[in-house]
Amino acid sequence: MHTPSARSVPESLDPGNPVREAVLQAAVARLDEYFGDRVQVAVEQLNRVGDWVFLHGRMHGAEGGRPYYAGTIYETRRHDGVMSDVYAVLLKKSEAGRPDDARSWRLSDYAIGPTDVTWLEWPDRHQAPPAVFGF
């Protein structure tokens, strides 16, 4: 069960926020592992509550358009029509780290191309505040 944070209203990490770049660097690291620079993410939601951050975005190709999955484990899923362009990430800040340092943010969970709302169970699974997800 989740224990509420002292701050339960999510803070949107908008452009210009010093924490945003660090969080984005940590959040897209998993995409970089799978796709290199072939897949980018357009942020739709980037919220922070305390030590938690949730990113929800849409993947696209480096030149725009559809992502390029050839040669990855996701190629077959896309071909079979069971791959969305959604990318979702849950990050938690380490206790010792500074929020504006990407190394301070740890990946708690992620979803690449889900066809359902896989992050609905993340608040309970990770004891993360539901407000960071917008629910």
C-alpha cells in the first residue's frame, strides 16, 4: 500500500525546470539501450511528486514519423499490430543524489509500446504516489 508523500500534488517538469533535463536523460536511457538514436520520445506528461517522476510520451523516429524498430525485439510486435507508440517510465530519486543529476534517478518501471495502461498497477507495485501518474 502507498504511503502518501508530504507533497501529493504533482509538479509538472516543464521546459526550463532544472530537474527536467536530468530526469529526461535518465528516463530515455532504456530507449537508447534498445534503439540507439533511432527512436525519440515526445513528452506528453512529466510529473514529479517528491522523489518520484512519471513520464508518459509518444515515440517517433529520429527524423519524425513512425519509430524504426528493425533489428530489435520490438520489430515482430509492431509487424503483428501489438505495438503502440507509447513510452512510459517511473523513476525514483536516490536519497543521496541531487535532483538535477541524471545519475540520481533510478528506473523503477517502464513500458515500451504497451497496448494497455500497464502503469495502473505501478503505484501499488512500487509504493509510488498515485498523484504522480495523474490519478
